[in-house]
Amino acid sequence: MTKSLTRQSDQILADAAAVKRRVAMGQSIGTKSRALKRQHLWRKIAAIAMAVGAILVTAGVVGAIINGIGFYGVMLTVLAAVVATVVLSSSIKLRVPTPEKLAKEPLKVLAGKTEMWLETQRPALPAPAVNLIDNIGVQLDLLAPQLQTLEENSEPAREIRKLVGEHLPELITGYRKIPANLRQEKRGERSPEEQLVHGLGVIEREIAGATRSIAEGDVDRLAVRGRFLELKYDGLADAQ
């Protein structure tokens, strides 16, 4: 019995350490958020290349007019290129959507934007919740291709947005509003931390169920409606 408890304790510590490493490294929880980051990086590189190219062309034109720009002209050109690179690198930032904007994102980027927002929340969540966040990232990757088959303003699309753009952020932000010293204090059957983990598990299953329903072409059976009562009335509101 003691050995079993020791193994379980060691596993919990190992899982927590793995979670901390993933969070510290800023790893993406899904391929869709990774793709958005890659697109942003290439846009930044393209903007820098265009700016530096324009500076070089300008220097070349000036040099042709005045028969060379000389040593100081070359130094000024290099300095201008460096300044342009630094300014563009710092000013062109990847914007993480706010919870208010998530529900309004187009379906084609909804999964990726949700993953990006979830990645910013991981440092403030307990290890079991972070593991579930990673699992939700997997489910969002599976859901993303199915979303392309839906009309933007269809009822299934609205229900999906409500699930990942409203209920998911509300669950996490509700937990984060609770003082840290009260998050493990039980009120009723569960503590706020346990309620968070439970709620994330419900959402993970709902996303998986929605993916199956859309893939099967049975959008009328999209199971993302009534079960939210479980989150609403078994959520974190009473614990705050």
C-alpha cells in the first residue's frame, strides 16, 4: 500500500514537472495555434525584408545620382537597416484574442485563436488543469477541419462559438478571480480547483462530441446545448 502511494506521489510530481517545463517553454497546445504563429513570423520577416530592401534601393538610387554614397553613406544605410529591423521586430506583435473577441472570430481561425488564448492561461492554472488544456488543444485541432463545413451564422456555428468562445473562457477566468488561498478549499462537494478540472473535462468531451456530430453530418444532434447547465450550476460562481 505504501509503495503504491509512493508511486502515485512520484507520478504526480513527474506530471507537475512536465507541465512546468511545457509552460516555461511556451509550447503550443495545438497545430492550429502553431500555424498562426508561423504565419505571423513570416509576415514579420516579409515586412522587415521589404523595409530593408527599400532602404537599399534608396541608397542605390542616391549613390547613382551623386556618384557613390561613400563610407558614411554605407554606415548610414546599415544603421537605417538595423533600426528598421529592430523597430519592426518589436512593433509587429502577435495579438492574443481577448475572451470577448473569441466568440466573434471566423470559424476558420476559431480553433487556433482559442488555443492561443489557452496557452496564455496555462501559467496560472494547476497541473491537472494544464494537462486538460493540452487535451483540449488536441480536440480543437480535430474540430478545426469540421468547422470549415459550417456556415458562419448557422445554429451549429453559434453553438460552437458559445462552447469555446464563451463557456471555456468564463470557466477559466472565474477560477482565476478566486483568491489563491481559497482555491483548494471545499465548498460543497468540490473545491474551486476540482470544479475547474471537472469543468474542463466536460468541455473537452463536448468538443469531441461536436466534432463527431459534424463529421457524421448530423448537425441537428450537435450536443453542445443543454449540458452547459452542468457547467453553469456546478461551476465556480458559488466559490468566488
